[in-house]
Amino acid sequence: MSARYLGRPITVDTAFRRAFACYLRVVASYTLLVIALVGAAFGTLLLGGLLAAVIGGPTGVLIAVVTFVLTIAAFIWLGVTWALVAQAIVIEDTGVWRSFGRSRGLVSGSRWRVIGITLLLTLIESVLFTVPSTFVSVLTTPLPAPVGPALSELVSALAQTAYFPVQFGTLTLLYYDLRVRKEGFDLSLAAEQLAPA
């Protein structure tokens, strides 16, 4: 998607070589992202739950509700802040730690747009996963045990295969959109194309 956006030719072989060169860094960044999100959510819920239990009564219930809302808000905030770590690694060839800062820098000031696009991607994902798997579950109910679940898993795998290019392609276009807005990336490209060889 990045090569097409930049108008550069790319082959399947080149794309695979690039992907494998970045694979471990992308996996490490997503592992750290999940640990940070789960850790932040768990820590917030634990502190809020303890405070609510100590205070008790209606105030404790209110604290528990506020804690739950704040946890969801923090989860979304951090997830959106670091939504472009993979693009920073693959396109800019950054390291794992630097990709988090790069994503944060690009997203800052455009957070609501990124939240909207992320929510739209989540909606598309839920439709692509839920509708086919529900349909297959209904159709395979009369089938014997190994066949029904196997078909359901196959449809789920096909839905994931169809969705992930949409997700990463959209995030890559969003990455370039934010670079254009923040860094004048389109002007840099135009200057690069006009420069004598």
C-alpha cells in the first residue's frame, strides 16, 4: 500500500522480503502495546475497585462506575495514540521504542479523526467476522461435531484474511494523511520528483 501511494513499483517478492525484515519488530511492538493497554486497564480498575471497596456505599458505587468509564477512555486513548506503530516500523524502518513515539507524534492533534477511523474499522471487522460465522454456525448445526466447528473456523480464517489488508491499508493511508498534514510530506515528494536526477 505504501509503495502504491508513493507511485513506486513493487513486486510480491519485494513486499515479502520487506515484511520479513520487519516482522520481529512489528510483533515486539504489538506485544508491548497489548501489555501496556492491559496493564493500564488492570491497574486503573484495581485502584478504582480498591478505593470503591474501602469507601463503600453509594459513593463507592459511583467511584466504581467512574473508574470503569475512565478505564475504557484510557484504553481507547492509548490504543489510538499508538495505532501507527507498525507503519512507523515498516515504512520508516524505525526501532520498536521509536515507533511508539513516532505514532504518538503523528496522532497528536488528530486524535478524534483517528478514533473515528478506528471505530469504523472495528465496525467493519465485527460485520466481516460476526455475519459469516453466525451464518455458518446456523447452517452447520445439524452436522457432526468435528465438521461444524472446522467449517466455522475456516470461515473465520477467511474473514480475517479478507479484513487484515483493509485494516492495514487504511492505517497506512491514514499514516500518510497525517504526514501530509503535519510535515508537508506531499511537498517533499513533489520536490523529490522535480529534482534533477
